[in-house]
Amino acid sequence: MSNPKSEFLQALGRFIVAYSHIQNIFQEGIYVVTEKLNGGSDAKFIRCTMHKVSFDNLENFFLTLITEYSDKCGHIDLESFFAIRKAIAKNSKILKEVRNRMMHSVWSEKFWEGQHGEHPYRMVYHKNKEYRFSLDEEGFDFQKLNEYTCDAMCLSQFIHDFLICVVDGDVHPDKCFSEYFEFDKNVARFPRERDLNRFKNLDDFL
């Protein structure tokens, strides 16, 4: 299978940028919800602090704050709220694991298996929490990386719309979960069809 180096490296860079969009919407969400909760008295402190917090803590902080805020609102359908929150946590975990493997592994072309630049990259070894290294022969081609990038773009938009519905739904009734999300019983669908169609061509965004 042909897998030119340039396309792979472009796909890897795209994923990293798309993943940062998720981090950014968590940061902005914390800032916005904090303003709603306390009238913005700690806005500057919160804005500065968000850029020093790890991704895990950003996600937990965001979901905790927005849940706290939802308890004070009369316009929120709580069943839908918790279904969406669960979908965010589930898919954020999946992409976080992908991101950690991408960023904390050593990459190498298996140049002894054909011409240079015509085969998948592979992770030679992966550093684990016990400071040991485990061999990993999983190959990644650029199509697979682009699929992860699409998922990351879909998730950042999913979180953005969740935030909008929660913080603006009291003023703008059209910004409600039923207008932005689809549900199968008590499960929020992810990815949404609207996002898959929107991010079909990554060249339009990254």
C-alpha cells in the first residue's frame, strides 16, 4: 500500500491541531461558565489558570462546572444533558488515548521493507508509566490518522454546541438540545451526521 511520507506527516500534524481544538473549547467553556456562575469577578484569574492545567483536569473541571451550572437553570432537559455529557466523556477518552500514543511514542519508517516513503510509519516503542518501553508494531497510515482527525473535529463541535445550549438556551429558546443533537433512547449520537458531512473534506478546515 502506498503511503508517502508527506501525506502521513500532514495527517499527523492535522490530528495534533484538531485535538488542540478540543482542549481550547474546554478552556473557553470553563471561562464562560465561570463568568455565568460568579458574574466574572475572577475572569482574569481563570483565563490565566486555564493555560496551566493538564487536559485531564481541563475536561473534569469543564464537566464539573457545567453540571453545577445546569442545576441552577430551568431551561435544561437534564436527561439530554447527562446523555450528551456521557458522550463527551466517552469520546474524549478515546481520542486522548490516541493523542497520548501519538505524542509519547517513537516513530520510524520501516525503510527495509521497500522504497523510502512508500509504506506506513510504525511506532517502534511506547513509553509507559513505569518508565519502561514496550515494543509496538502497529502501523498508522494517513487515512487512519485523518479518520481520528475527523473525530476530533466532530467532538470539538459537539462540545461547542453543548456549551451554547447550556449557557444561551435561557435567552435563545432555539438553542436547545433537541435542535442540535440526536438521541437513541437515552444515548446521544456521536458523531452527528451534520458534523461528518461538514468535516468530510479536511482541507477546508486544516
